[in-house]
Amino acid sequence: MNILKRLLFVPVNQKSFLFLFVFAFFAVSNGCRKTEEGDTVVKKTEKKTEKPDPKKTPAQPNPFLVAKYDTTYEIPAFEKIKTEHYLPAFKKGMEEHIGEIDKIVNNKDAPDFDNTITALDLSGKLLARVSRVFFNIASADTNDELEKIKKEITPLLSQHEDKIKFNKGLFKRIKTIYDNRDKLELSQEQQQVLKKFYQEFVRGGALLNSEEQKQIEKINKKLSMLKLKYRSNLLKEVKKFEMVIDKKDDLAGLPEGVINAAADTAKARGHEGKWVFTLDKPSWIPFLQYSPRRELRKKLYLGYINKGNHDNKLDNKKIISEVAALRVEKAKLLGFDNWAAYILDVNMAKNPKNVMKFLNKLWKPSLRVAKKEAKALQKIIKKEGKKFKLQSWDWWYYAEKLRKQKYNLDDEQLRPYFKLKNVREGAFYAAKKLYGLEFVERTDLPKYHKDVKTFEVKDKDGKLIGIYLVDYFPRPGKRGGAWMSAYRQQAKVGGERIVPIIVNVCNFSKPTGDKPALLSFDEVTTLFHEFGHALHGLLSNCTYYKVSGTNVPRDFVELPSQIMEHWALEPEVLKVYAKHYKTGEVIPQKLVDKIIKSKTFNQGFKTTEYLAAAFLDMKYHTLKKSIKVDVPDFEKKFIKEYGLISSIVSRYRSTYFAHVMGGYSAGYYSYIWSALLDNDAFTAFKEKKDIFHQETANKFRKNILEKGSSREVKKSYLEFRGAEPEIEPLLKNRGLK
């Protein structure tokens, strides 16, 4: 079963890390189902009752083990959830889930859609509840205790998944319904749900013999532990690294906000009076952009690209090699040539050949433009009287210089106009103009951290659509990157719509001193991107959990997020949210013009480094033999084969390519595949000469955002657009024509 999309979907933008700690095998359920409550036993005694000891805290009931949360909108009762509640709830959840599966299997009535497929879709309520909270918190605000629980629960969840996957009685009922599907009067959505369940059981090994299933089970257990170790190593590497600066002269060229943030980080890490730069994006990117200290840029950049690559206990080279080999072995057992063939079989791309053809079509123009950009940067170096050759740690610095020369524009000019609160309101404005949505902040609802803000999302008729949480700032217990997830998924149970609870988690520049949080333009587009994912989850209007919201093919799921980035750049929207944080002055038209003119700047670099990572992912997952590769040699051969220039490093290298440890294995290409779709889709608005054209917006909402995968996503896109997507808008918008 595709656990990534069914339990905890965590999309990430192209510039982010992805860690996924989900291994449970069950349909997400938040509907009207009976849950047994634990009996409270009071022992009677003839002795005099002792007075309670005020120093002892009475044991609190486990907040997961109730029929529903006793909170507004049944938001998780975060303030009541303690670390000790997770393991008992996980174990009880697995026990209940197996009981529900047994009930389906032992049903004496002939298998039909309701008593088997619907029942399966609604099963695992408790396990879903604890998993969604635990894995979200373990990504956004983890600690050593939660990391220990991950290690303990991971193999248990893997075994639980396989126990259901290889349940012969359950699969027999599913197969009976599937084989007779043409005789049943199923809706289009029901047909999709049935197809997905059947596919996932077959892809999980349901048709294999007992010996082969044991092999799959063994591989799954190994993979789950290896992936957990890889992510744990990476998190420790990021937390461990710090570049401490004790000379003020070494801060030359850095913006005030960056310096203040580094001072705050130093204080938090025990380096009072100094400055610390880390591998969090708001820290290392501005340093590379603005610091003239080349050796320090090199030190910080090498720290970033060598995460998990130090031949120590946190090294990830052997892990990714073993994971790739195990995936080949699993794919072969399931009848596929390689892991990519297995993964892509249910994606829009269908097979590795189609992916490689598409990527190669983009590689040549991207590399050609990147080489021109490299020459332009080398000219600046020469003009400054320096004789070194452009290296990867130089690119950001000289690209920023070139942008200033060409467009008289840099991020620090823009940052005062991008107050975080205003940018968020700009995204809300776009959603209101497009879909009539209202976002009303609630300060009285439960939240898992003080930085979190919560909103009611209402439709144009005032009806509640969902609950939206945002968590924007870095902290020691939060992994890097940006993502969307759900504490509850949308569905319809008993005819009533289950209100989704959606969260966006990011790592944006924090407030410093007397300044509010001011974003770079890259962070602005990231906010709009993740907000697009949130809309996909919030506006879902499906009946079954199996196909609702973001439960769509990996190479389609980035369409709703990436299309929102287009509105962030539109002058009409910029003028709404881009206001100077001190004066309230709307961003001047001349700055807007500069942003638009510079839209294709450095796109050769950005597209090439991204494509390099996509190719690296495909190289690992088109291996046809279960062999452990030498990772450094594997990367060198790959770079040579594709002719990647030395001044550009793949966006993700093997030892910190966390996407391929989660839902993006053989799927990192999906961002650019979705870019084909989002550029073509936004053209539909441009053709109407109205970026908020209501008929077009309604068609996008109805056919894309509401449908999930309740029908084939290609059909959904054709219903919206009326034709196959064209590549010209993508090439044009990236300046690659």
C-alpha cells in the first residue's frame, strides 16, 4: 500500500529536504466509527483513604485512546499528549487495526464493495490518529525521546504493514470484487478506490508465494531501518555542523539581518559574543550570496555538500548503496526490471524511458544556458583582478553580483517589502480571489508549538472548509526544508464531509532584534508553493480517504503547489502583500519591473543543478543488478556521462538526498514534470488576460483540487485544460528556449 500518500503526505519544494518516517499500512480514518474506551477501575478499601501527595502528578489518561478528541473541531489535544502516550497508543492501534481486518476477512457475507473496500478504507482509525500526530511532531519538533520511539516503532509498523499485505483472506475478497468489477454498478470514484487497493496489494506482494513473501518482508524490514538510520544521521549532521566566527571583519558584506540571526544562533549554541552559521537555508544561503570571504564560503558550502560523507558513524554512503541494492531485489521479486520501473508503473510517466526522454529534452538547453552563465561570472572574477577559476562555492556570490549589475536588484532590496505576515496574507488574498476562501485566525485552538498559528478556512458561503496550521521558523528539533502534511484527511463518512486539518511547516528567516520576519524572494515563492499543497488538501471533495486530497501520483502532486508560485510573481498580487515593513509603502513599480525582468536570471544554474539530482536519482533506481555500488565512483561516472560542469554540484548528492529515502525515490523528476503542467495550466489564465478568471479558477478547483485521484489524473487535467500540456510555456518561463 502506498503509505506515503495514504498516511502522511509531505511534499517539499525543489530546494528542500525530504524526510519521511512513515511505515504504517492502513487507510486513514477519521470518520464515525465506534472506539472502545478504557474502563476505569476503582478499588474499594476499608482503610482510610490516604491524602494525595501534592508532589506526585496523577497519571493522565492517554488522549489517543478515546473515541474522539475533546477539542474544538477535534484538533489533536497537543497539550495533553505526552511522550509516554505514543508507544501504548501505537500498539493498541495496531491491535485494533488487525481486529478490524479480521472482521472484514471473517464476514460470512459474499464480498462486496461496502463490506470489504469501504470497511478497509475506514479501518485503522486509532493507528492513523497516533501516527499522524507522532510523525508530524517528530519532523517539526523532535527530541531524543521521540527519536528513540522511532527506532522502536519502525520495525513494528513494517511488520504490521506486511501482516495485512500478506493476509490471504483479505486479498481474496479484494480480488473477487476486482475480478467482477465490470458487473458491479460502481461510481467512477469507487472504481478508482477498488483499483488502487488491488494494485497496492499486488505491488506489495499479495500474488507471490509464501517463500517470496518472506523475502519481501525481510527486505521491507531492512529498508525501513536503513532509511531511518540515513535520516537520523542526516539530522545529526545538520545539528552538529557550525561555522563559528569570532572576528567582526569576517562578517563583511553580510546584511544586518543575517548578522543578527547569526548572533542569536551563537547565543543559543553557547557561543555568546560570536556568530554562528549553520546548514539551515536562512543561514548558509545568504552567507554564500554576500560574503567576500572566499575561504569561509568554501568551508560553509563544503559542510553542506558533504553531509553524511565523512567516513564516520554518521556516514551515509554504505546506507544508500545498500538501499539501492535492496530495492533492485524487491523490484525483481515483484516482476519489474528495476526499482524505477516498479515506482513509475503507477505514475503519469509510466516507465523510466519516458522520464529519461523528458529529462534529456531539458538537459541540453539547461546546460547550454548554465555554461553561458558560468562564463559571465568568470568575467566578473577576471575584472576584479582575481585569477582563480569559478567554483561551486563562488557561484552564489558572483551570481548575486551579476544580478545587481544587470538589474540593479538584490534580495536585500526586496526583503523589507516581504514581511512574513503580509506575504501570508498575499497568499490568502490569491485564494480568496480565485476560490472565494476566507482565512480567520483562531488563537484559542490547540497547537503543538508556540510558533504555530491556526486558521479556520471558510468557503464563499461561510461553510467551514478546513483548519489550516502554519509553522514557519527553524528550531533545533525541526528538520530542514518545507512541507505540507495533515493531522486529518478529508473524506465523507455517513454522508458528512470530514473537515481536514492541514499544516504547512517551513524554515524561514526569523525575526531579529526589532525587525519582524522578513523573507527573501525565494522564501516568498516557497510560502506560496506550500500553500498550494495546503489548498489541495483543504479543498479536497472526495468520499474515500484512499483517493482524497494529495493522494495522487507523485508526478502530479506538485501541480497545485507550483502553479501557486505564479501568482506570487504577478504585479497585481505583489502590490497587495509587498509593503515596506516600516512605512507601509507598496513596493515601487520599478522594483516590480526588475523582479519580472530578472525572472529567468540564473535559471540555467537552477535547472541544471535540479536536473542533475533527478538524473542521479534515476541512475540509482535503474540499476538492474542487486549490487552495492561504490558511491563516490558512481557519482564521478554520472557527472562525466552528463558533462556537468565543475562549478555546479548536483542539488542533492547521494549522502543527503533524503527525497530518495522517502516518497520521491525514482520520483525526483516529478517537480519538473509537474512544472510542465503548472506552466501550461497558468497559461490558461493568461490566455483569458485575467489571472483570477473565475470560470478558469472554478474549473481548476473542480477538476484538480477537489478530485484527488477519484478519477485518472490525466483525465482531470484534460477536463480542465481541454488539451495535452505543451512544453513551450515551461521553456519560455525558464529562459531556456
